[in-house]
Amino acid sequence: MSVTKTYLPKRFHQAVVKWQETYLPDFDFLLDNWDKYFPQDTRFELCAFREMGMCSEVECGDRKGKPKFQQAAEMEPQQGGHLLGALKAQASTEFGSIQQHQLTLARAQNEEEQFWILRMMAEELRHGYQMFHLLLEDDWSDVTDQSGPDMVEEILSMQTGSHILGAFNVDFDSFIDNVTFCALIDRVGKYQLSMQRISAYKPMAESMPQMLREEAFHLAAGVVPLRRWMEKAARDSVYITTNDIQKAINKWLPRGLEMFGDERGGGTNVRYGLKPMKNAEAQEQYYQEVGKVVRDLNMRFIRARLPELSLSEAESLLEKLLVDGGSSRGISWEELVHVPHREFFRRRGVPAFKMVGWAGEDFDDAEAYLRHLTRHLPDGYRAGRDFRDYAQMLRRVDSGELTGDEAGRTMPSLRRVGGVCPCSRAVRWVAEEPHGNGSGGNREARR
Amino acid sequence: MTESETVVQIRQLEDTDIGGITALDEKIGGEYRPEVWERRITYYLRRDPEALVVAEADGKVVGFMLGEVRSGDFGLEEPTGWIEVMGVDPDLRGKAIGRRLAERMLDHFQSQGASSVRTLVDETMTEITGFFGSLGFEPAPLRSFVKNL
């Protein structure tokens, strides 16, 4: 296999750089310290990679076995429309996650973990750049009236609250969010990229391998700090408790499940050869994988708390705690972390606005359900606009004013107050903005 | 399922394997070293995740092999594959798990342009030297030297 490297036309490249100066102000600091944290690793470069020599035949769906599409114009308009929607959503997530991570990056307690997140942010920037490469290299005029430059500008103009997928419209409240997001939301990204690796649109398929390589590290940048925190929590660290981690899981897992799309859908993508799995199938695999992560975290906790136990003794203790739900050898079920019920706190898909509790229990009163949610969600999140909007929408669904589906289509709406963010100027083409806008870089991150 | 029927799947290593590899290392070496594997696997995952392979049976990691293609080490300028760490469940040895792990890794090294693959082995560990010999590895003139400080 060989990999080709390309750059966007100058004005688009510069627009992404300008965006980076605003939303990823520590980028230069990352590069300046690259060798300290990532010695001998290939240095980061803002470019698009395409893997050559991949499968040339459609791998699933109605056209299985026929040649893959090299251009959008070769596709049926509906098919091209589906693809374009996925492409724009993918681009939106890449830029959106950087905006979220930047909010709390400076709050990390560990410099190494902070640099892992910073590198991950840079690589997400490259992933967004990769999607722009696909948007700009092809002619999409058969499926949209929007020009390539307008699509790029639309995506660069998005803020937390106006991104396409819900998970990217929720503010981070602490560095626990940075890490949990990598472990849970980037894991959805891995599924999406893996599925798109077989896309009937060859440029999309060729874009995935390098993104997947980078995504593997992003997952580790989430899971390894979580493991370390579980170990510290087992030793009664005062900084991050298992309860904090549990609440972060409760905050993010429902959004992760929703990223797969409605559980009833996905068949069209399979038929068109764009993805090999329907939404529900991929979501189920993801849910099981999260279960594996959580079990692993609990083992890390038990073995740190009771180092005298052998591996098999620790496994037996974990089983006993999970089955009995009580306490044993000084560890209680509540001290462990658990996977919330898959219908808990959902706002899209089949369970949208159903009042299903953390353990799967049913509620029939919105106020009682909201009180239940407040016990399971992080304090900072509960005090935010996203949760307030959810609560208002839930009450409207509960009163019969809206259906769950209707309410889901309006969520989330994390409105910004105080007018237009001055940073938004950064998304204009550099040619029109010869003077920098003062990125207001976050020096706190440079500890 | 009896041991003889155990189906072993070879696949790319993922972040969710850290616990399984730690457990296997403990079974082999008798020491629980989670920090070592968290750090080591994160290092490899950020460099070339496709080079990393595990063997899985009944949902458990029963073998793993870590390595990468590098240039410039010890004056070897050409891209060279390095097998650096491996482990196979002692209860499942003799079932060609190590061979299958190596074949998968070597295929990847080749796809990355490596024309040779190297490893360092303690020559007193006859089982390991025999394993690499059976894969076609030969002693190389490049010798390992060490000085205690």
C-alpha cells in the first residue's frame, strides 16, 4: 500500500490555519514540544492522506462487485446526497470536537495526558482537513446547490451548539470530559471510520486508513487516563472519584449511542454501499465494547484496592459484586463504574424522550425523571443550558405537546449569548482578512 | 468447548486489549504491571497500530506481538521491521499462535516497505530462539553489547 499526500488549495488551507489559530491556539506549542512527548514519532502535518491500492469494487449493497465510484457525479443523486450528508457531518464532528476540548484542556492535572489530548486535537484538525479535501476535490453540483467554498465556510462557522451531531453540541465541564469523550465518543468515530473504509465512493474509502490509525491513539488517550484515575480512586485519591467518572459516562454514552443514527435506520447506506452495517447493528457492537472498557476499569480498581488478590480472585470478586450488587472485601457495588441502560437519557432514536432510568427503570412523571437524572449527571452539566433545554423539551413531550421524535429534531440548541463571537471572523478567507484577529491563545495550557 | 477445539482469532490490537495483555503478561511472568502496558501500548498505538496484533480465544487475549517499522536504528537506514515484545498463553503453546501472530505482523511490515525484519533474543532462551528459527530468522552479525552503570 502507498499513501499520497495532498494539500488544499492555498486559500482553503489558510482558512483552516486561521481557524486553528482561534480554536487550537496551543498548536504551535504542541509542535515546539513534540519531541519531548512523542520522540521519534512522525511530526504532525496539516495535509490530506489517501491510501492507494485499496479495494476497487463495491463491497456491499445493491452494486456489490461493481467498480467503486471515483466521482460523485457517477452516483445516483439520492446516493450522492446521502454521501454528502455523511461527509459534512464527519467534517463538522472533527472541528466541533476541537472546540469542545479547548474549553477544558488547560484544566488537566497531568501534563502528559494534556499533551495526548492536544495531539489528538491536532489530528482531529487534520481529519476535518481531510473531509474538506473530499468536498473540494469533487463536483457536488448534482446533489446540492451549495458550492464547495460555501460548504467549507459553513462548517468552519459552526460553533458548539450548531454542529450537525448532538454529541458535538455539548460543552465540556472539566478535563474528565476531555478524557471520557475520547474513550466513548471517539470510539463511535472508530466505528464510523471503519464502516466508511469500505465506502462505494473510493475517495472516501481511501481517506479512512490514516484517520483510523490516528483514531487508535485517540481512544488510548481516553482509556489510559481513565485506567489511571480508577487506580488512584482505589487508593482514595481526593481528585477524581469513580462517581465522577460514572457521571461522565452517563453524560456521554447516550450521545454516543445517538451518533449511530436512529435504530430503525441505516439500511439505505448499506444498500448504497456506503457502510456495511445498519445503525442498530453497529450501535449494539459499540455498546458491548463500552461494556468491555468499563469491566476493564473495574478490574483496574479492584486490583489497585486489593493488590493481594490474584487475577482470578479479582475476576471472581468483580463477578460477585456485579451479580449481588452489595459489598465484599471492602468494595461496594457503588464504588465501581457501570454502563447505563441504553435507553437512559436519550433524545434521539427509538427511545427519544422515553423516561428510562439509569438502570432501565421506567418513569411516568417528568419531574421525577428529571430528579433521577440530576442524581446521575455531573453537577456542571446539570447547571448548563443543554440540560435545561432537554428538561424543557421533556416536559413538553410529557404533556403531549410534542412527540419524542419531534422534540428530538429540535435538540440540542445551545445558543450563544452576547452576539457574534469575535472568533467567528477567523472562518473568513484569509485573503479577505489580511490582519489577524488575535486568537486569544490559551496560555494556561502551557504548563 | 475443549482446549483442542479452541478457536483462536488473530486481529489488530485495540485499546481495549490493555487489560488482557496485562493479564497475559502476569500469567507468563508472575508480575502485575498495568502501568508498563498502559505506557507501552499507548506508545505503539500512536505510531503504527496496524502493526500490533493479538490472538484472542473465548474473548480473552491469548497472545500478542508488538513491533514497528523503523529506519536509522544502528546504522540500518533501510526500513526495517522490528519485533519487540511478544507473549503467548503458556496453556496454548504449540498451537502455532506465535507463528500466526508473526505472519500477520510480517505481512504488515512488508506492506510498509520493510525488506527485512529483526529482533533481539536472549540466546539462553532456547524456546524463543527456536521459535524465531522456525520462522526463518537467522543469527545476524549485528551483536548486542551491554555495560552496567
